[in-house]
Amino acid sequence: MKFLMIILLVLAVIWLWRTKRPGLPLSKKTTPTASNPLTMVACVHCSVHVPAGDAIPGKKGLYCSDEHRRASEG
Ligand SMILES: [Zn+2]
């Protein structure tokens, strides 16, 4: 039974070590910024994803085009 406890402890340590490791792209959710053109952002008007570099910033968020910014904000 002591052997089983050691295995569980080792597994727990490995699990903690894996979850604490930085740089995993799936677990890290970054907020979209216009500075990184490779980041895809969703248009708040039509939800189409566009590169952050091409997105139009508005009062409510980012838009795929100036047309949608005007349509949403009036
Ligand atoms: Zn749009």
C-alpha cells in the first residue's frame, strides 16, 4: 500500500510540474491587441475573425471593417 502512495505522489508531482510550465499555447489565453498582426480577433458586429493588424478599433471593440464599425456604433 505504501508503494501505491509513492506512485500517486510521483504522478501528482508530474501533473503539477506539467500544469505550471509556461509557454503552452493551449492553456494561455491572450487578450487581442492591435500590436500583433498575427493575432486573430473577432468582429463584434459579425463575429468574423480578422488579423488584429487589419481590425478597426471602435468604442465597443474591434471590427472587421469600417463599415461594420459605423453600422454598430451608428
Ligand atoms: Zn464585421
